[in-house]
Amino acid sequence: MPTDFSATEIKIIKKATSERWKDVDLHLADIEITRTAKDEKTTLCPAAVWETADCTFVIIKADEFVYKSVFYYLGSKQIDTGVSEYNDLSDCVLTLMKVQANFMLSSSSSINVQNT
């Protein structure tokens, strides 16, 4: 299992979330994942999780400086960023939040939003 999130990594996530939402509680957990679709064996990895009104966000630390991200809309629809792994935690978190914002805009209005 990769090492837990460091204090610096937690600070990066909290800083990004606090710039968008006022009061977000960050929870730490362990999640079983497969690194690739071909993997049959799961690996237990640390995860940082937070929730907003309709979404649950998950940042997974797959290895040292290797992160995965996903969010769940209304608890059942899983959406990722289209990038399998990130080497930069800030980029991982910010991209996930951008994808979620674009998803919310495109699903709640007739505005055509393209991914950035």
C-alpha cells in the first residue's frame, strides 16, 4: 500500500477546495483499486474524500507522486477526468474540480461547455 497522504498533500487539497467551497470537510480513507483495466489484483490505496451538495469527490494516492481522481454525481454516476493518472496533485485536484463544474453547467442548462 502506498504511504498515506502527507501533511503537505492534505494542505494542497484543502487549499484548492477552500477556494471554491467555504466549508468542506476532507476525510481520509483507504480504497481498493486496480491500477489498469488489465490488472486482476486490487491494491489498497489512501484516498482523500469530500462532498458537496450533489457530488462526492475522491483523490486516490496510487503511489508516491501518482494520483487518480473521480467524482460521483448523486451517488451513482461516476465521472473521471479522462486522465488515468497524475504526477502533480494540484493538477489532479484542479482538473477534477473543473470537470465537475463543466458537468454541472452542461447538465443544468443549455449552455454548450467544452472541457478545458
